[in-house]
Amino acid sequence: MTETSSNGVVAYDVEGGIAWVRFNRPEKRNAMSPTLNRDMMEVLHALEFRDDVGVLVLSGEGTAWSAGMDLKEYFRETEAGGLGAVRQAQRESYGWWRRLRWYQKPTIAMVNGWCFGGGYGPLFACDLAFAADDAQFGLSEINWGILPGGGATKVAVELASFRNAMYHALMGENIDGRTAAEWGLVNEAHPLDRLKARVTDVANVLLKKNPVALKATKDAIRRVSIMSYDDAEDYLVRAQEAANSFDKEGRQEGIRQFIDEKSYKPGLGAYDKDRTRA
Ligand code: ACO
């Protein structure tokens, strides 16, 4: 059953371990208003530690994933309220993107349509991303006279090559989902009518993995990129030891099912995490 946030601008369903969360302002192409930013934080908060949620998917109602920040409500109206209002609006948007970047559960952006500017924040915040072939991605900031802020520049440089990021940001031209996959903005692109099936398959694979290991792994991938090799080596030892304190048995069970029971091969799939030592 579909539920909605306090102001109705975020919708979600939880089904088979997957939380399908949607930007829900299709008539405004899911532009992120302060209200939407607050509602999204509320929904992320409500879902994060639910036992029936193992993976969160973020998509958009209608033709857009998100047309970026709401130029009227996020920029013009908050600027009219002065610096305090601007800073509050920034905290609220950056706040839920940050929450999503370090979310307890694996997250997938399912980019069904338009994805502009500020939309790159939640795009990067999601651990994996799958787009419709015909989805359109753009750093349109330059087209209305600003630089790609709110992390969008950082996202472009993190995910794309220097040349592609520079061209994308300076030219204000859109790329489609297939090109976004070539550039590394998303993992894969698929025809829109097959997108949800592919995302469901990926989510179902994740649901079978050890959830403590998933959280440790997704954080590690984000953290190590700016570390030296030695720092990363040390961090990863400590991250695994910290993970062990949340889940003492998982890895021993994984070894047991392979070495003693011979019921699976780690090189070919995951151990059965729902079974523990008989
Ligand atoms: N901010 C505020 N309102 C928006 C936004 C936005 N980012 N995007 C769309 N809307 C509104 C439109 O003003 C319009 O409102 P109205 O019905 O009250 O007139 C409604 O959504 C529908 O938009 P259309 O432009 O009619 O939709 P269309 O499907 O023809 O075009 C498109 C879609 C290409 C996404 C277009 O709306 C657009 O260019 N939006 C702005 C994209 C953008 O540059 N976003 C900002 C990026 S920069 C940043 O995020 C910091």
C-alpha cells in the first residue's frame, strides 16, 4: 500500500524487502523544494531501521527523476528570507543527501527521467544507479547563470572523467541514460519498460547478502577513495573488526557452509545467511 510523507511530496511502498521511495511532485517535475527536502528526510528516517526494509530504491513519479532544486521555492523564496533562510534550506537538502550517502541499507537510484543539477546530490548519494536509456542528465546551472553547486560539481568530477565533467558543466548540454552509463554517472541504462525489473533483480541479490557486511562495504568504498594505501589498509582492518562486533557469527557461518557443508561456493554466490550452525 502506497504511503506518503506529511506533505504528500514523497511517496513510498515497501514490498519484498525493498522500499520503493519516489519524489512525488510530478507536476513540478519533482523539483526539490524545501518542503520536499524535509519530507524526504522524514521518510528516510522512518524507513532506515525497519526490519522489513533491506534495500531502498529512489525514483520519481511521472516523467522526471528530479528536475533539480526548485528555482522558485528553494532559491527565490528562501533568498527573499535572508541568509538564515538560505542556510536552513541548504542544511535541509544537503542533510538528507548526506543521510542517504551513509544510509544503513544499500540504496539504488532508479533514474526514470529528467535528472538535473541538484539531482546529482541524491544520485551520488545512492550506492548504485540505473537509468532509463532515454533519461536526460544535465548540469543546467550554467544555462541559468550559476555554477553547479550543492555538490553537483563534485559529483561530476567524482563520477566522470575530467574532460567529460568540464564539458558537461560548461556547455549545459544534456546526455541520455546510455551516455550517463558510459561516463560512469550510472551503472547501467535500460529501456524504461525494463528498468524496474532490472533494479528489482539487483535489489534481490543484495537482499541475500549479509547486511552488516553490506553496510561495511558501502562505507569502505566511499571512504577509501581519499586515503593513502596504508591508511586504507588500516581502516579496512578496523572496519571489519567493528563489523564483527555487530555480527560475530556471519563470517564463520559463511566459511562453514563452504568448507564443511560444501553447500555453496563464495566465488559463485552468497551463503545462506538465514541459516546458522545446526
Ligand atoms: N524549479 C521550479 N519549477 C520547476 C522546475 C524547477 N527546477 N522544473 C520544472 N518546474 C516546473 C515548471 O515551472 C512548470 O511549472 P508550471 O506548470 O507551474 O508552469 C512545471 O514544473 C512543468 O515544467 P515544464 O517545463 O512545463 O515541463 P517539461 O516537461 O516541458 O520540461 C524540464 C521539463 C526540461 C525538466 C523543464 O521543466 C526544466 O528545464 N526544468 C528546470 C531544470 C533545471 O535546470 N533545474 C535546475 C538545475 S540547477 C540546480 O538544481 C541547482
